[in-house]
Amino acid sequence: MSATLQSEPALASAGVPADQQTSKETEQSSMRGPGDRLVIAVLAACFAAITALTWRKWGVPELDAGAELTTADLVKHGALVYRDVRYYYGPLGLYSLALSFKIFGTSFTTAYIFGLGQAVAILAAFYALARQWLVPLTAGLSTALLLAIGFRHPPLLNQWEKLDHPRLAWAAVAVMIFILCFMPMPVMLR
């Protein structure tokens, strides 16, 4: 706060008019890269393109989301989660999906549109959070990465199958990298 108060009189005493001070700040901020509106527009276009290219190709209902859809339909018809229906997650998403089924009817289209709405909310929250620390371009690129990963998550064929040795080795390497990178005093190679 004191730095801001001291810099304004310093510029004024140097003979720089107030309107030129503002234009210099605007010029410096525009040199950083594209603004939020452009980044959000590009993200929206990417979201629309990925949605169109992958429409109704998201997972296999019998293996992935079938339990979610069935459970939401049961809740729509009066079943209580945790008492009448076994459910392992928090109730907000399930009750929201059940509400959308009650309003728009139980169908895959309703579930897909509900899921797209959730995806938009997650991406918007991620971008807003990223903008707390990053410039628009970097926040947009990180959000685009999240968008790409979210739409292309491979389905699990058998989630109860044990991991084979190569996958366990890769998991061990990933854990080691995580530990080395997030230690209070990271290991530095010279």
C-alpha cells in the first residue's frame, strides 16, 4: 500500500500527467498476452469442438456411469441414498442428477447435458482459481490441459484387477518423483 502511495507522487513530481500514467499501465498489461475474454472465448470454442467430436462416446454405461445413472433414477423415484441404495460418494452430485432426471426425464441425453454442465462449472472454477496466481494465457493453457484430460479419460475394463509389475514400477517412479519435487527442501542436481 505504501509503495503505491509513494509511486504516484513520484510520477507526478517527475512531470508525468495522470492520463499518461494510466495509459502506460494499460500498455504494460496488454504486452503480457491475451486478456481474459480472448482466453475464455478460445476455451469455449475448444470445449464446443471437443464436445461435438466426442458426443456420446464418453465411457461405457455398463462399466462406468451406469451405477450413477441407476442410483439417480432410484433417488428420483423416492429411494434414499445410504439407506435404500448403496452409494460411496457424497450426495450433492447424485441428488442434482436425480433432480435433473425429475425435471427433464431419465435419459442418457439428460445425463450427458448434466455432465457437460458440471464440466463447464469445474473448468470455470479451475480457471478462476488459476487466475489468482497466473496471467490469462497460462491459466488458459492449464485449463485447456484439464479440458483435454477430462474428455479423454480411458474407461476401466476391470477396476478390481490387480496391477501388473510394469505398472507397479511406473507407480513407484511417480511416487518417487512426487516426493522429490514436493519436499520442503527439494533435491537439486548440479
